[in-house]
Amino acid sequence: MKQFRNTILILLVTIVTSCSSTQSLQEYYIDNTENPNFLHLDVPTSILKLDEADLTESQKTALSSLKKLNILAFKKTNENTPQYIAEKQQVKAILSNSIYTELMKMNTEFGRATVKYLGDDNAIDEVIIYGDNDEKGFALIRVLGNDMNPAHFVQLLQAVQKSDYKGEGLGALGDFLKG
């Protein structure tokens, strides 16, 4: 009887865990790293050249909370429009999960963008920037860190402006979306 109960319990756990239809953002990244429609970049924070800038203490704190950027971009073409629509819907479904808190929405020269985060207001572990343009495609950027604070993002933007960073190392992303 005990063995039967354990078998039923294992079966129920397997069913419950396999029925989760919502893919995580991490799984989505991994699943699409080899997809030819996507450009995938893992960017260390050192590429921003902030260690060479004259940073304030709060900017140094903000920088120390940042680990890396994961970038996944889908370039839309006439041939892959159905895949673009499907992928865009899938990303929006993942980001609509209640675990993500919306920080802001904006319109940029590239297109519409949304900034969301994972964690609580004082200890953000991940910021997600999603932007799309129905002519060019979409980009999904994960800013990974430890105990990031929303106020730190203002500090980081100020630090990037002070630095000599001109977009080096991210040229592949610009080329991918242009050409």
C-alpha cells in the first residue's frame, strides 16, 4: 500500500510539473540561441568601460550590483514574418507573467519598449527590456545583477554618459537589426 501511494505521489508531481505551459525567460533564451532568426549576445559589464570613468560612490555601488547583459534579438524579414509574429506573442506571454513587475513603457526611435523587473523593489535580480518594431524585429535584453535598486539605473545611465563607451562590442546587434 505504501509503495502504491508513493507511485501515485510521484505520478502526480510529474503531471503537475510537466503541465506548466509557461516557459521561463531563461528557457526561451536557451531554446533560441541556435535559431538563425536570432542574434544572441552575452555581454560582460566590462564592455561598458565604466571602470575607466570617474564614478561617484553611488555609481560604483550601482556598477557593483550589475553582472552582465543577455541580449536576444529577432530580425524580421519578409520570409520569416509568421515566425516573427509567433515569437513576439510568445515573448509577450512570458513577460505577462505576474512574477515580472512593470517599471515603465516608452516609445523610442526603434519602436515600443517595456522595462520590467524580477525581484522586489529594493533588491532587483533581473531587469528585462523588451522592444519591438514591426518592420525590423524585436530585442529582449536581460540585465542580470545582485540586489539592484531602481535608483541605481539612473546612476548607471549617468556613469555610461561619463564613460568613453561608444557602443563597441554591440556592433553585431546594430548590424543584425540594420542589414
